[in-house]
Amino acid sequence: MLYYSKKSNEISSDKLKNIIFEILGNIGEKKKILIIPPDFTRFHSRAGEITEYAYQFYGDKVTDILPALGTHFPMKEKEIKKMFGEIPLYLFKEHDWRNDVVKVGEVPAEFVEKVSEGKINRPFPVQINKLLVEGNYDLILSIGQVVPHEVIGMANYNKNIFVGTGGAESINNSHFLGAVYGMERIMGKADTPVRAVLNYASDNITNDLPIVYIQTVLSRGDDGEMKLNGVFSGDDAECFYEASKLSLKVNFKVLDKPLKKVVVYLDPEEFKSTWLGNKSIYRTRMAIADGGELIVLAPGLKEFGEDKEIDRLIRKYGYTTTPEVLEAVENNDDLKNNLSAAAHLIHGSSENRFKITYCPGNLSKEEIESVNFSYANLDEMIKKYNPDKLEERFNIMPDGEEIFYISNPAIGLWKCKK
């Protein structure tokens, strides 16, 4: 069973509803359904709208909705209502990545060693939220967006299950595997070591779970508005690989020359931590020139990690080079036991190649500089680089300075040909 749209023109809400109803009609009657959408950090994915349509289609057969939080904060009632509309609040469950999981198996060490090219030689623990195992569902509907991603290459498909509803061990190991293998080697690629490990788990460990995937591909138009380009659904990897092809086409920007100055704006409703806000670094680092600068306008920024312990570790070790982080992992148990935090520190570094300047709304100059970023005053920088006046491309400022502006780093990937 597979449905997908390859059209690169925009899919309207009415057309989307028809597509979703067609997909669900092909699935057929079900008695008990769990829906796993992304959380508010993927508000623009149209997954909230799709979840609404699924609820309209199945009604009270939908007994639980489990946003794939990973390590993110639980969704607030206001966010749930904004993203999921009129769906009853009692259906929503919170995923606790430290306590609500069960280990269902592990990927053998020899397989991990092979796909990581010898960089990691230990089993990969496969953990998922206990609801998936104990809920006795006859349909688990996993909804999300396929987009370039720093940990796995292309986000979604079974990442929504094994990381989005995963536990500390699986999240730590997946993030660290991607970081040690090399972010530049995986960004924008559908087949990566992390994906191979998760595919092994899908094919050999959780293959008895009744999971069907619905995945979207979106792009940002020249007018700055988000456009839905494709909808892909299936119960195996084919729908993911088809979605990845379209995502690479509409989300991957290859530039002719390195960027000397990049200005990124982070929506305050979506980006409140550097854990998420550092997408501004992940997604642009292959495009920024040596000696260049990334300026991050972050009015909603109030912390580093979305988990208290991870926030503490970021504050303790800061964003440093890969060798420094790996040395810290080797010599410190707190970081060794939180490998996703270690991976995040690697992802958030420019490797001393370009300058990263954060302009936070709710963190001090001392806090920003303590984690090895440069600081600039938000009000002054927004006055100089006004998001309302900048266009999604090269801009020439009144003083003749050339900058490249990005209004939402989560949707794309930028790379220089060189």
C-alpha cells in the first residue's frame, strides 16, 4: 500500500484532506488507533492538519495521540490547540524519554561497526515508548515531515518512532553515531549509518507493529510562505525514499560562492533553545566561508537545552571543536552518559572556521559567551537586519554590505559548490 504525490506545485488544504482520506480509506477499518505526530517544533509540517483529518476520519477509534517529543519539552495546551485544532485534549499523551520507554531489542555491534566504517563498535539499544508495545493498537499512524537533518541525513520515517518516542539510550546512541561519522557526510542524504541502524530495527525488531507512515515535503516560496509540495504514505521505506528525493529537490540550495555573512531569524514560538536554534548552524555550515560570520536573531531564546541535565552539560562544556568534545567524553562520565548532548556540542561548533554570533531575547551576554558563542544585542541587530525587510536570498544593505538571509533554517540545507 503506497500513495505519494511528486508534484512540486503547492497542495491546497482541500486537496490535502482528499489525499489523507484516500490514504486512510485504503488502509481500511480499524478498531484502536495511535497517532504519532511531531511536536510544536514541526508546526509548519502540516502534520497537525493531517492529524485533524485522521481524527475526523476515524473518530473515537483514535484513542491516543503521542507527539514525538524526543528530548523536547512537552507541548503546552496552547500549542496543542494551535497545532491540532479541535481534537480533544484528553487524547494527547506526553512522551517521557527517560521513564516511559521499553527496550525491544538491539542492533548487533558488528552491524553498527560495519555501517559506521569502524567508528563505533557496540550494540545499538532499540527503545520505544511503552504505549506502542502495550497499547494493543491495530494501527499506529506515524506522521511527519521529510527534510534535511543533522543527525540522520533526512528526517522522519522510522526516526519518528525510535528517536521521537525513543529512550535515553537510543537517542544518545543515534545522535552520537551521526556526529562521530560526520555531519557533513550525512546532511541531505537518505542513506546514512543512523538510517541503516534504524532500518535494521524496523525490519528485524519492530516489524510486527502495525505502523503506517504519512510524510510531507514542504518548501519556502520566494514570498516567504510555506508550500506543501508532496504527501507520501506507506508501511515500508519506499515512501521515505520517494519523499527524500523531492525534499532534496526543493529544500537543498547549492550556492555558487561561499557566504561571507549569513543572517538567520528564529521564530520565537518555535525556537526557545540552542538545542533547536542551532539548526541555524547545522544547515548553513557547508555554505559559510572560512572567516565568515553567522548572525542568529533569536528573540525567543531562553535556554540552551530543553532538558535540565542537557542544559547543564551545554553550560559546562560549551560548543567546542570535535576533538575537544571527544576528549571531554572520554574523560567525563556525565558527558559519556549523555551522548546526545555530546553530539549536539559537535553539531553546534563551527570547528573554529567561522564566527557564530547569537542575539538572544532572554539570555545574557555572559551566558552566550560562556558556551563559546559571540554575543550581540538583539534590538540593535534587528534594527540593522530587519527580518520584515529582508528577502530570502542575497541582500545588499544600505551601507553596501552583502548578506544572505534565511527566515527559518529548519526547512532547508545550504551548501557551496566548492
